[in-house]
Amino acid sequence: MKTILAIETSCDETAVAIVNEQKIYSSIVASQIDLHKRYGGVVPEEASRQHLLTINPCVEEALQVAKLTWNDIDGIAATVAPGLIGALMVGETAGKTLAMIHQKPFLGIHHLEGHIYATYLSQPDWKPPFLCLLVSGGHTSLIHVKDCGIYEQLGNTHDDAAGEAFDKVARLLNLGYPGGPVIDKLATRGNPKRFSLPEGKISLPQGGYHPYDFSFSGLKTAVLRLVEKLKQENSESLPIADLAASFQETVARSLTKKTITCALDHNLTHIAVGGGVAANSGLRDHLQEAAKKHNLTVHFPPLKLCTDNAAMIGCAACDHLKRGHISSWNLGVQSRLPITDVMTLYLG
């Protein structure tokens, strides 16, 4: 039973957690949402500077909340890919420094693998193989989880990620940043059937469409054109709630169709959902209803484990360390790294 102190700084949350297998001793998250709201999105340089200011207090608080000392820690982990390079460097440098000072092994963790492991934190009995729908601000993927570090990507977005589409549509509607929560809230008051919006499709060279790949840029453009048309017809006000509901309905329907099709085609009876968009009520309702019709089991983590956190990074690190996986001191950070290349982060 390994106890890990984990650090997550891949984007705009400074997070530190202490985890033992699936048990969370502490999970500290310092959000930067208020800092980036004025810009309508994350500014990488601002994010990095804020990580520098908050990383040490977060580490100290994690130890205090867990009521543990460095003697109780078996390893140090940090997210090293994918993400914003400057932000990742803050977490990795802090993690390596702490590991060297306290003579602990260091593990670099793949951010998307962390989202997969959020499922294990809330469902300790959950085991591979299963299908993971990973939906966040930067990623939308369908991943066949075969074992720790062994993944097959079955579907991916070709342009905007689902969370990115929420943010861009929220900007179109002057709803502020981040877009996901505010659109979700407005959608509960709107009519999701009022506006018909297109689901993105990816053409195959031989004809037809890719059954599992996603596209959301066309949907975003369709909302833009619709807003322009509505403004011409009525300059006084827009039906914001109906627009939000129709947009969310289209995203949830697209994600659900392809996820269910992928699970059935690959004989995977269990579906885990991870990433910030996993908190979306429309997606939860659609996918749970569809899974029930096909006798599939679907699991959404609790809301606090959907968004970026270090507990999921620590859970992944516990499994890797238990299997003897340790990273080199020369390991660097990477803005992009396929989930299929997770094992390149470890020696041997």
C-alpha cells in the first residue's frame, strides 16, 4: 500500500493531494478561474506565474490536512503531459525537487490517465477492461482501458474538444468563462428542441463516416450563424436559454451515440466518463438513459473528481509505483503525448 503526494498543474488549477491506493487523505485545489475570467480563457503565462505562487502553500496544506509527515510518503508524482508547458514545468520541478530532498521515487503522470483513474477513486471495485469517454476542455476521446498504462484510442476529436466548444459558444452568447457550468444551468430553463443544430461527422476516405470520431467546430459555427440570424430578426433580445439548451442537447446526443456504438462494437459492457464535461447534467442524463437501454453500466465520478485535481494523479501513481514503474530524473514535460505512449514516461 503506497502513499503518494501528487501534484497537478497542467492548466489553471494548482492541485496537491495525498493518496493511498483509492483512499484520499487530502486534496487541495487552488483554482485560477477568477484570474482568467477577465480574458475569457486561460492565459498560459498568467497560469504559470500563479502556480509558482501557490504550489508551496498547497503542498504544506495537503500534509497538514492529511496529518502526515514526509516519512509517511512513499513517492512523489506530478503531471508531465499533456498540458501547458510552463504550467507543467512548475509542477514537475516542484515534484522532482521534493523527491530529491526527501529521497523518494519520482513518477511523471499522464494527465488523461489521471482522469481515467478518477473512476477508481469513486468505484474501488471497478476493473479493466472498460471504455472511457474522456471529455474536457482540451480533450474528447474514447479510450479502451486494458490495464494500467495499456490503452487503445478508439475515437478522438478532429478539431474542438467538447469543453472548448462550450467555452466558445458561451463567449458567443456573452455568458462569460468558463462556459460549461453556465450553459448547463441555463439549459435547464430552455427548450432543447427549439433549434435544430448539426452533429459533427468525420468523413472516411473510402466513403461514409468514422463511427467514433468527433467534430464540434461545425456546431460552434452553426450557433454563430443562428445567433446572427436571430439578431437580424429581433435586435432586442436573444432566446439565450433555448440556444443553450439546444446546443447542450446536440453535444450530449453526439457524445452518447458514439460512445454507445463504440462500447457495443467492442463488446465492452462498462463505460467510465472522465473530465470536466463529465459534470454536465445533459450528458449524464443522455448517456445513463442510453446505457440502460443496452444493458450497459456507466459510471460518472462525483463532481469534485471530474475537474482537474491531484487525487486522480495520485491514484494513477499508486498503481504505477506498485508495479515498479519509476520515472527518470531526466524526464521532461510535453504539451502533447498520446495516451497510448504512457509507458514511455517510465524507466525500463
